[in-house]
Amino acid sequence: MTRRAGMIGIALYCLVPFYWMVVSSFRRTSDIYDKSPFPAPWSLESYDAVFAEGMGFGQSLGNSLIVAATTTAVTLVIGTLAAYALARLQFRGKNVILALVIAVSMFPGALLIVPLLKLFTAIGWINSYQAMIVPSMSFALPLTIWNLTTFFRQMPYELEQAAQIDGCTPFTAFRRVMLPLAAPGIFTTAILAFIATWNEFIIAVTMVNDQSRQTATVRIAQFTGAAKFDTPFGTQMAAGVLVTIPLVLLVLFFQRRIVTGLTAGALK
């Protein structure tokens, strides 16, 4: 009973802010400070404002999808190969490399903004997709490499040996035998990398000031109200719901695969 009550409490703690965001997005602007648990009356005023002409929110959603999908795809290709090499090959300094990978993931991203801004300005990358994709990869790759290295280490080496005895080259054995078996771990890592990139803000707001290239998180922060000092809370809540829904659906739709990937290798 105590465990169940604790789980319910944690679930409520996590879901109540999202619930309040959804409720606020359906309130009228004049009712935005109402504390009732349900909108009265229900209104789509905020959603109409999000997609109003000149807001550019639909385009920013497309930009977020381009950046997140590209970052995830490139990260998976590089990270899977690197993780497999670290898990299977024996060479001096392997543990040092893994330690450096973890150290990079712990490095504060805000400290890299100024050097990256100067670099991208010098090479003409400002207001481009690659200015957001490349830095995002530097944070997604450590997560991918570390997760998949642990995953590949749990897989029996005899599977590759059997494939090579049957005539497969090492790369063919990796592609035809190991990759299908590692699919749950790769899929879970892809979801985590996609979510982290989709929600990224500081890199996107620094490297891009062209509205046609801005991602959804940046566009939401730049919403303005009818007056100079008016904060469009309802519009921001509606945009927040629209940005969050794809992630929620993604996790719910692939829930079983994510759980399988997270628990694979836990037991031998």
C-alpha cells in the first residue's frame, strides 16, 4: 500500500504541471489567471494565436524535426560503430576513452557557446541547420556510446564467431547478427537522443536568429503579446502542448521497445 501510494504521488508530481499546461492552453486570454481545474468556457483562442499568420510556429516545428532527426540518425551511425569497437576490440587506453566520453557528457554546455559562436561565425555557419546539429551531436554521442558499449558487452561473443565460421566477415557478422540483436538498445538510445535534441534550447537560440531556421523551443520563447509588457501565457501553453505531444506519443507508442532496451542485458 505504501509503495502504491508513493508511486501515485510521484506520478501526480510529474503529471500535474503538464495537466495545468493543457488546461491553461484551453482558457481564454481573459481567464488565464483562473485557478479552476477546468476551463470555463473552453476556448481555442490560444491555438489560433499559435498558428496565426506571421508567428511561424509550423515552420519552427519542421525545423525541430529536421534538426532532431538528423542529429539522431548521424549520432546512431557513429555511436553504434564506436560502441561496438569499444566493447569488442582489445587495445590500450580503452578505459581512458570511455572515461573521456563520460567527462564530455558532464561538461557544462553553456561554456562552449562562445567558442562555438566565434567558430561558426568565422566559417559562415550561423543561421544554418548544421550550426545546431553538430553541437547537439557532441552531447548526444556520449550518451549513445556509453549506453551501447554496455549493451554490446552483454552480448555473447560466440555469436560473431559462429557467423564468421559460416563465412561472414567481421563487418558482415556485425551487420547481420549483432545489429538485429542490439535493436532494442539502439532503439532506446535513439529515442533518448531524439528527445534531448528536440528539447534543446541554448544552442538553437545562440546560433540562429533567422526566424525561418528557428526551432520550436526558440520560437515559443520569442512569442509576444498584444502589448509591450504583455506575456502571452495562453499562447505559450498551447505551443508547449503542441511541442510535447509528439514526444508523449513517441514514448507511448514504443513503450514496450523502450522498456526492453532499458532492461536488456540486466540478467544473463
